[in-house]
Amino acid sequence: MFGIERSDKCAAKFSTIIALLLITIVIISIIPVSLFSSFASIHVLLIRSTGPPEHITSSKFLSVVLDSSMIIDHFSNFNMRNKKLRTMIKNLSPGYLRIGGTMADRIKFSRRNFQQLETYSKQNQIACLLGKEKCVSLNQNYIISDKQWLELYNLTVDTGFTILFDLNSLIRNSDGSWNHRNAEEMIKFSNDNKMDVVWQLGNEPNAYQYIFNYTVSPSQLVKDFARLRRILNKYPVYKNKMLVGPDITNPAPEDSQSIAYLQGFLASDGGEVVSAITFHQYYFNGKLATQDDFLHPDNYNKLIAQIELVKGIVSLYKTKTKTVWLSK
């Protein structure tokens, strides 16, 4: 009798445990449903591969820009050694870190004390950037020192990016040709330090007249790019490295000047001296934009139209298979 009674008690406890487990499972299975029921509907897009991909993008397709104004402000608001900053940048890699912008054509490289070489006041620099005044004098320049340049490069190495650096195109000789000496000094220094860099020359040259009260013709710019290509070929690190350009701005049917500049560049065989055709696009003028501009969907369709426009122009010339980059 003792054995049977003990067996019944064990069976009762076992049944109780099983019942509790079943209740727990039911509760757990109900919880997600009850939680999700309080949210809006969830839509899942499932893409099944039925053949080869239509397009394959570069691993560096999504890249970022560090405006050249950071250099002339001595990186006062950009601590390159900050661990949090490096962690955030690293999570965006791989990609290109383009160092360029309006003030790219106001920067020189120097291995001397850069503080002694500055001649352009911060107030004038800000006014120039905001378009409040022209950046008239071609003698007003800021300096990137060898130390800053190495720090920038080390930042990209540590975070998995490749520098795309925009050289100053407005250091000019009396005959209007590009004075390449300062650029070559920077390139030689970079080569000696085995720095992996992709190069550009000038920022938005079709807008030079408006911004700097100076003009560089498309045909002259092609000659300048050709000279830069020859310089790069002298140095082992850059002999086979990309050179991209011309970085025209905002090509659109209503901006015939921008389109004409690109056509002039390609007609002068500019596509032969660059590895990729580059342009910049702006949805609207940020200084004049209203809240409605930011909310209007039609404004964001402009990019597609401009990409197709540039590709169409490129297709008309000998370098019709040349890659097109949106570099800003």
C-alpha cells in the first residue's frame, strides 16, 4: 500500500508540473501577439532571387564628405583622436572620405608652421562660405600642415575609409595655367609616407566666376588634369591610382552654364585623363529653402533626372563607358 500511495503522489506531482509547463508555453506564445497587437501593421518585403542581379554597387558606394572648412578652422570642432567619433565613422565603412568643398581652392600644403602662413580672416572665410561675398583674392589661402595631413590619413586607416582629396586648382601662373608645385609637394610627401589617396583637382569649377571672380575654361582645366596625371605617374604609390573630376555643380536643364562646362570638358578629351566623371547635386538652395521645400516630394526626384542627364552627356563622347560619380 505504501508503494502504491507513493506512486500516486509522484504521478500527481508530475501531472501538476506538466500542466504548469503547458500554461507557461501558452502564455509565452500569447505575449508576442498581445505586444504586437498594440502597434501598426508590420509589412515585410521578401525578395527572391530569380536570376543575376541587375546592378552591383561598389563596396564604397555610400561615402561621406569632410568639408575643407574644417581644415582652415584647425579642426576645432572635429577631434580626430576622439574614440567615439572613430567608432561612429568605422561603422560607416568601407567608403571614401572626400575632403573638399568651396574652401578646397583656398588650401595649400606646408611642412612649415601653418599659423604663420594664414592671411585670410575667419570672418571673411565664413562670409565666403555662406555666399555673402565673393572670395576675391587668389592670394588668400589657408594651410594644411604635414602633421594634420598625417592625422587625417591615420583616421581613415583606423576607420576603414579611403581619402578622396581635392587639390587647390586656383593656384595659377600668370598665363592662366595651373601652378602645380604645391600640389606636387603634397603628393611627394604622401608618396614617401605610402598614403593611399585618390585625388581630385578643384571644386565646382563652373562656379568659379560666381564665387572667386575668376574663370578657368574647360579646355584649360583638361590641360591641368593632364599635368596632374603626369605628376601622379611619377610616384610609385599613385602611378595607377584614380584621378577623378571635374566636379561640376548641379547640372540641370535650367542651368545651361553647368551643362556647357561639362560638355566643354569632355569635348577637350577630359574623359581621357580622369578615371571617373564627377558632379555635385543640390536639391535646392539651403540658404533660401523653406520648410515646404524640404517636405515636397518632387524636389527629391531631381537627383534621378540629373544622374540621367549627366550619363546622357557622357555617352555622346569617346569616353561613353566612363563611370559617373556623384561626389557630393
